[in-house]
Amino acid sequence: MTIKLKCLSHTPLRGLNDPGADVVREVDDVLSRMRAEVEAFDPELIVVFAPDHYNGLFYDLMPQFVIATAAESVADYNTLPGPLSIPKELAMDMTRFILDSDIDIALSHRLQVDHGCTQTLEELTGSLTRYPVIPIIINSVAPPFGPYRRVRKLGEAVGRFIAGLDKRVLVLGTGGLSHEPPVPLIADAPQEVANFLIAGRNPTPEARAQRQARTIATGKVFGTPDCPLTPLNPEWDRAFINTLVEGRLDKVDQFDIQEISKTAGRSTHEIRTWVAAFAALSAAGPYAARNDYYRPINEWIAGYGVVSAETL
């Protein structure tokens, strides 16, 4: 059993509203290195903790955690279409193990996943099907959220399960860091928007294009006085990365949901995927971690970070 970890920010605006060529080249270079490391490791299984952005999960039934035995990409923001290569029986075994660990998790035999899951798979493997993968979706954009200690406990349960496998396992966390894209809140949404948040599956191509256009337009003004959304917070991002790299996972139990939303942006809660990934690694034993890259990128509405780790 060998476990490695990669946690990466994702952004729907990559390739659609890019920063300067030097920054794009910088990110391309770090992603190329990460992909080479994944290919050298040649994982027998990938476990990806990812968020959803009202593409597969809606308020008609909004679980905090979902594991899938089958999943299809919605191919939003130029990501690849098609199914993920999920080992169904192994995903079912993991589900049973998580439930036996006193963690409630929903099960889907037909999940739709968006760029929050597929972009990182595509960047690190070039495909959605090159390696067997089990996706676990953590609610990160649809309040109310469960406490961060629950996310940590979920990750630990997954880590205990994969530690018992005689496999090379790559654990991915995809999301964050500080950012606040134009995602509506149901609490104050007009009825048309609320209806979408409750049951907006399978939108028309026109509706998806309009949604993409709104995000691109926000990216063009994000971080300026013309944008009312919470700006990126590099200081907060770096402190969070250090917490994980230094193995101080107990600190996440004290994370205050409202304070994070106010300080770093409402969609910063995608860091839940990083917390779960590191908790999974820690449950398998001591680990060594490194901060591969960090840069605040307003054009991508992202505190963009990459972190790696592996068991000792």
C-alpha cells in the first residue's frame, strides 16, 4: 500500500479568461510537473474529493457527502464529456466502510459531476478514464454546511479504508482556495433563480452558455472596485496551506463557517475537499507534504494553489 496526495485549485475560467501569458505558462509548468509525478506513480486507484456547483446536486435533495458508483461529466466550461471509470464493487465496499464508521454518506448509482471533479482529473491524467477513480462529492457551495470536523472524520474513514488495500492510491482534493464567483444564495434569490437552485438539472445549451458568460464577465472585473464580491485573500490561503503541510489537522475543527465566508469568500469552503484528502492521508500514517505553488489570480477568480504529500 502506497498513498500519494495532490490538492489543486480548479477554475472554470482557465482558457476562457486567462491572465498574462507568463502566469499561464507558470501554471502550465507546475501542472506538467504534477502530471509527470502522477504518471510515474501510476496509481491503481484514484479517490477524488470534489465539490459540485449546482450541476449534479440541487436543493431538491442536498446531501453533505455523496459517493458514486457511476458518474458522467456534464462537460461544463470546456471540460471533457463522458463517464468516469469507477470500480463499482470497490466503491460499494468503501461506502459500507464509511457508514460502518458512523459517517452518513449518500450513494449515487448515476451521478452527474462538473468541472469541480473533472478538470483536475483531466489536468493530471489527460483523461476521465485512464485510471479507476472513486469520486466523493462534498457540499461546498450550498448552505447550510456541516462542521469541518465532520469533513475531517469523513476523510479519516476513507483513509482507513484505502490503507487496507494492497494498491497504489492517489488521493485528490480539488477546489478553493479563497474565491467568490457569482454563485447565488437561495436565501435571497428571486423565484426563478431559486427554482434553478432547487431543481436545475440538465439545463439547455443556451442556459449553460448564459451561466458561463456571467462567470467570464465577473472574471474580467474581479478584484476591482467594480466587483462587489469578496476579493482573494492570499494571507488566509497561505495560512491554510501551512496548516495542512505542517500536519495540524486538528486546527480545522475550529474553523468558523461564517468567518471563512466573510474573510475569504463564500466558495472558499471548497477547501473541504483538501481537508478530507489530507485527513485520508493522515489516517494511513505519518506523511510529508510540500507546497508546490501558490498565486492569487483574479482573472480566474482563484487563490490558485497546488500541494503534494505522501505517506512516509
